[in-house]
Amino acid sequence: MSTIEPNVGQPEPRWLDEAEDRAWRGYLRMRTLLHAQILRDLAREAALSGPDYDVLSHVSEAPGRRSRLGELAERMAWSRSRLSHHLTRMERRGLVTREDCPADGRGAFVVLTDAGFRVIQAAAPGHVASVRHHFIDLLSTEQLDALTGITDTVVGHLAQDQPS
């Protein structure tokens, strides 16, 4: 049996220093705890999952409360298949429907039903209150400005690496 030697022919890794490690691990812990709390609040207050809320909010903000399935999948960073399965469950609950796209025989629109619109209208105030309580209102204006700069930088970098 052979053993694989790590880093053979590779440059030495640039290990994180103490401050970088603290920032990285702190970010990971914050993301995990914050996301879990927001999802718990959403489930308790509105009986919605995070993905339900994401779909409803994206489609409700689109012109005519309709969005191309592929564009919605891209915005949510989901595969079309994953989104399609989730939409099937939401259709059964009467929150969305799908319509064929006349300009593209293979394309489809996700359309928010009146019931889906009422659900997102009822859920949004509690959701934003949770986001404010557990995140936004804890930060100063300077911290929010810094966070915006950080997220713009990282998202811009990652968006460049996405396949077209």
C-alpha cells in the first residue's frame, strides 16, 4: 500500500495567522447560529421554511410576480432540478404555479398565486424583525458599511468564478 505525501511539489500552504483564523472561525460560527435562528423564527412565526421564503420573496419582487425558473434558480444558487422539486411541493400548497414560456418552449415561469402573495405579505414583517433583532440592530453604521464592503468584495470575486 502506498502512502500519499501531502504537498509534494506544491508550495507551502499560507496558513491563517491567529487574527485571520479568529475572523474566519467567527464568521463560520456567526453564519451557522444566525441562519439557524432566523429559520427557527420564520418557521415559528410564519410556518415557512427558509427555501419557501426565498422563493416567495424573489418571485414577489419580480415584475408581474413571475420569474423565469432558470433565473430564479441562479439567483438562489440552486440547480434547476432542486428548485423544480421544491416548486412542486409549493404548488401542492397553492403558493406558486408554473406557466410555459411562449418565447422559449423549454422555459417556464414561476408565478406567485394570490395565496402565495398573502403568505409572503404576512411573513415578511416578522422575518425582517428577526433579521433586525439578531443582526442589523446589533451593528453600528460603521460596521454595516464595513460589512457591505466585505460582502461586495467577496461576492464580486465569487461571481467571477461562476461558470456562464
